[in-house]
Amino acid sequence: METEKPMKIFCKMNMSLNAAVRGDKVMLVTADSSDKSQHWIQDYSATGNLTDDDGRRAFALVNRTTGQAMVNINGEGPVQLAPYSGHVAVELNKLWSLGEERDDGFSNVRSLQNTFFTLNAMGGYPVKSGALLGTYRPQEYDHTYWKIVSVNDED
């Protein structure tokens, strides 16, 4: 998995913040491409041909520094981190899929376990550094739309 291309994850509401691991939490922090805690692997290796109900391919979001996967434990609430090995069966709560891409290139990141729960930046408006990432029912707000792109991409 280390050979996979590192990705950054950011929401439309504040594109100067990337998802990162801080302690045992996933939160938005000021974008810094040299901070490897902001690097994620969008890992398809353990999912085979698994798709969501809309036929979109499943993947795990694995932090490059910790080797832990982003997990949706109980539906609504903060995401958690859990050990990850792409060489063994991966629990559904560690898998995600992308919703339909909008004209601006952003999309929902949906829990494969229940696609009615999408990744959200929590903590009020505007989204600020330190905002936790969580899952909630989809809403039409910029803090619910994400891009997962190479850490070297400008947007």
C-alpha cells in the first residue's frame, strides 16, 4: 500500500484545510503537503469488485502516517480510526464510496455500510481548522462535498 499515490481530502467550504489525523481523531487542518498525517491512501486492493447500491466502487481511506482506516462506527457522529490491513477481509464500516460528481468536481463521500450517511465537516460555519470529520445524513451544504486528489494537485 505504501506504493499507492498519497491523496489529500478537503471539503468545498474551505479548500485550504485538509483531513489529517491528530491523536485519535480525524480533523481538518491547514493544508501542508509535507505533513504526511494529511496524506491518505484511497485503497481499492481489498474490495475486489465491491460496489455500493448505485454501482460505485468501494474503497478504504487509510492514513499514510498511522496506517489506520477512517471508520463509520454508528451512523451519525465523528469518524473513528481503526487498524487496517488490505491483505485480509475488510469490515464494511471501513469502506466508502463516492457519490455522483457535481459540475465543480466535488462529491459526497458515503459510508458503504449505509450510503445515507456521508462525510461532513463538523463544528459550525464557517468550517475552521480543528473541525472534526463525522458522518451525517446528506445535506446540500459545502461542508458535505469533498475532493480526494493527489497531494501534488493544486485543487
